[in-house]
Amino acid sequence: MATVAQVAPSSTGSRFKTVLWIFLGLTALFVFITSEVLLITDYPMYHAYRLQVIADRHLLIPHSLCGVIALLAGPLQFSSRLRQRHLGFHRVLGRLYVIAVFIGAFTGIALAAGRPGLPGTTMQAAAWIVCTTAAFITARNRQITQHRQWMARSYAVTFTFVSSRVLNLWPRYWSHLGDAFAAVGVIAFTLASLLIVDLGLNWRELTTRRA
Ligand code: HEM
């Protein structure tokens, strides 16, 4: 049976991958500037949150470092060319990704502890750990198709850091996010990201009728 891993990527497929990564990269850059840079420069709308971030710095530093490692590892790990030419590097970076996700998830839960956002963050962290662990186990079992699928789901959860901040500059989105809405929002972003990835993974089956 032909698997996704065994089929040579078509030029349409690799063009789609390139466009997707450019889009994700530009979105991440936009969020970095409009959320993180403005947070550092004390943008008035973010002032109260900035004080909270400073108070949480001991957890936030390892959390952010691990999150950035996971975020940057994605494009390298999904590159077919890099994987084919440097399998050893792919394995080392893959292990680093797993460690980064575990530390990122547990520090994320610790950051939310005692706050109304805890249920949402716990669900997000659980999805992150489950998808990443499944990706690691399927890689160890040499189930490459399933490994790639679980990695796509894992990275979708990683990317919720970006997608959930795209609207931050919009005051109604930022200031009207009450506690309950913020918790539901995190769950909604996680679920939507996983569904989008799964629709993408099943695109061929969804759009092609068997003869
Ligand atoms: C790419 C992955 C991630 C990166 C780079 C990252 C980085 C950061 C940074 C820089 C902050 C503080 C500034 C800000 O809110 O913008 C933060 C806050 C936080 N992150 Fe993450 N994060 C990532 C993923 C996650 C995930 C998957 C979770 C869930 C387990 C999580 C949970 C949290 C929590 C609870 C806070 C504090 C939010 C608050 O106090 O309202 N993060 N993260």
C-alpha cells in the first residue's frame, strides 16, 4: 500500500507547503511585533498584563524559551529535503522538540495555576503532550505516515500561541476577553487548529471519489 511518506511529493504539493510556511512565518512575525515587542515597550493597552508577565518571569523565561524552540523547530522538521539529507539532525531536533513541549506545557499549567484560565490551559497542554508523545512513539515504531500526522497535530497546538494572539491589537478582542471567555477561547483555538490539520490530512479522501 502506498503511504504519504513513500509517495514523492508533487510539485503542487511542495508549492503549497512553501506558501503555507511563508504564510505561517509572516503571521508569527506579525504577532511577535504586535504582541511581544509592544509588551516589552509597555504599550498602554497591555500595561496591566505586562505587570503580570514581569511577576511571572521565573516561569515565563523557561516557558518562552521552550515555546520558541518548538515554534522554530517546526519548519525544519517538516522539510522533506532536510530530513532526507540530515536524518541525524532531524532525530536530535525531534528529541529537543519533545523536551521543549513537555517543559513548555508544564510551565504553561504552572503559569495558569490559581487563575480562571487553568481549565483551558490544562486542556491545551494535554493536547500538546498527547499529540507530541504519539508523534514520538510512532517515530520510534517506524510508523512514518502516522508520525508525520501526529507531528502536524502537535505543531498545530504549538502554533495556537500565534493564532490566539493575531487579534490582540483589536481593543474589543483584548479588553473584552473576560476570564470565562479567555478559558473557552483557548479550548476553541486548540480544537479548531486540530480540526483544520485533520481536514488537511484527509483532503485527498475528502475531495476524491474512489473509482
Ligand atoms: C509556540 C509555543 C509558545 C510560546 C513561544 C509561548 C510563549 C509565551 C510567552 C512569551 C508568554 C508571555 C507573553 C504573552 O502572553 O504573549 C506566554 C504566556 C503564557 N503561555 Fe505560552 N507559549 C507557547 C505555547 C503555550 C502553550 C501550548 C500553552 C499551554 C499549555 C501556554 C501557556 C501559557 C500561559 C498560561 C501563559 C500566561 C498567560 C496569562 O498569564 O494570561 N503557552 N507564553
